[in-house]
Amino acid sequence: SRFAGDLDGQVRATRRAGLQSGLLAATMTASGYALLAFAMGAATSLALRGALTIGSVIAVFELLWFMISAVQQLSAGQQPWPGERTAATASLMRACS
């Protein structure tokens, strides 16, 4: 029927949106940790040269940690591609089964 065909299209779109959302989350996490690793390496290097104190290194780490976690939380709370209607599709699938 027409309804089942439309539902199949929505199922494919939901899967694609789920994959893209997972890819976005993985990319944000990986880039956040890469930034932390780079910043800690640079701060440690400066501390060993005497340009930064240990307290400054810890302050840099904490500042970056909170900034990166805030960006990750913002990206997790939003639908990355607004054309995908995953919640509506899930409701339709429950109604049809």
C-alpha cells in the first residue's frame, strides 16, 4: 500500500539520520580529545621551559575540558540535519506494528 511505501522511505531516512548523528558525535569526541592532547603537550612543553607554572597548566587543562564538554553537549542535543524526522518515523513504525 501507499502508506507502507512511505513508511519504508521514512525508515531509510531514519537509519541514515542515525548513522549521521553517530558520526557527528564520534567526530566531536575525537576532535575534542585531540585538542586536549595537543594543548596538554604544548602546555607541558612550556612548563618544562619555565614559561608556565604547574598551576597554569592545570588551569589550561580545566578551561579546555569545560569548553570541549560544552560543545559536545550542544552537538548531542540538536538534530544535525533538520530534514530528518526520526521521532515521527519511530511513532509511525510503532503504530503499524
